[in-house]
Amino acid sequence: MAGYHALVLGGTGLIGQALLQRLLADPAWAQVTVLTRRALVGADGAPLTHPRLHQQQGSLDDMAEHADLFSVDQVFCCLGTTLRKAGSRDAFRRVDFDYCVEAARLGRRQGAEHFLVVSAVNANPRARVFYSRVKGEMEAAIQALDFPMLSIMQPSLLLGDRQEFRLGETLGAWSARALRPLAAFSRADWLPIEADTVAAAMQAAAKSPVPGCRRLRYDAMLSLQSGNVIPAA
């Protein structure tokens, strides 16, 4: 077996960094390419290097100029921002819809078999809340491309060491931890989840592909991380 070839988008983000570490540590991947605006650095702050890592610096606004990078087995899309960080609704939509859908289109055109994308637990194309609606519209647009395999991660609040402080997410995570004992009486989809757990689920989903579309929430991601195969939705 030659090993998987994968492209990672969003490799400098919370989930993307964890995913990249996992893929590079797994010999199942022969090559991992990252398209990023800035050079990757390791935990020690030094430039990140690895014999199976290929870094391509470029703007996500010009993804089409790097179409050849999408000729891989899997595209991992970990792109995402917040309204506050983006600065406007248009800027938020550009990252969470335009970039994600464009990446999927390029991947489908270049023959990628499996597209894996991070969305949100409350994604709904008919939602009144702007954030949820954009996430839902993104999912629908990518699903319409009819990938042989599509895995959509739908986490709630993400836990992990961020470079920037997000008060709303921090308070939400504290509240959710306090309510964790109630998880036994619910589906627990709303519980906060470690970014590394989402990354581990993406890695596992890529290694246990199932035809069709899978939407994976809290329990499903924990199950995948434990080695169980989750069928298509």
C-alpha cells in the first residue's frame, strides 16, 4: 500500500494543528500537503518540518491557482472563524462558506475521493441565526457536489489552547462542564469537545471510509476516536 495523500486547509487553527500532528505521526499517510498563508511552526516555535510534509504558502483567495494540490485522496477542511474575528458578516461568510465550498469544488474536480470538513452542531440552512445558517448552507453546497465520501464534523464548543482569548466560548465551556452530569440523560451533542478529539475523529473517518455522507456529532466523534466505524447518515 502506497499510503494516503492528503491536503489540509486550516492547518494553523485549533483543530488543524492537532490533525496535522496526527497525520504526520501516522504512517498510513505517505504525504500531507498544507496550503497556508504563513509558514507552519511546531510547539517549540521552530519551523515545522517533516519528511512527509509539503507546505505550500498561498492565499485562500487564490485557491484555484493551486488546483494541482487538490489531486489527493482526501481533503481535510478545518477552516473557520468567528464573526468577531472576521469583523463583518461578509468576511465571516467568505471563510466559512466561500473558502470551504471552493475547496470542495476543487477537490471534486481534481478527483479527491473523500472530503472531510468541520462544521457546527447547530448548522441549519434555514436557521434564523446567521452563524448556524451559513454553516448549514456550506454543508448543503458541499453535499450537492456528490463526493463518493463526505464526512461532516459537527462539534459544539471547542476546547483547547487557543492563541486568542474568546470570552463567550470560555464561559460557554465552563457552563457546559458544570452540566456534564446531565449528559447521561441527553444526546450530549451540545457538550464541549476537545479539538484533538475532533481531529482524531477526522483521522479515523479517513481511515475507515464509508460511502455517502456522514454527519458526526459528539457521541459519534468519541466513538470514531475509539475505533468504531460510523455508517453514512
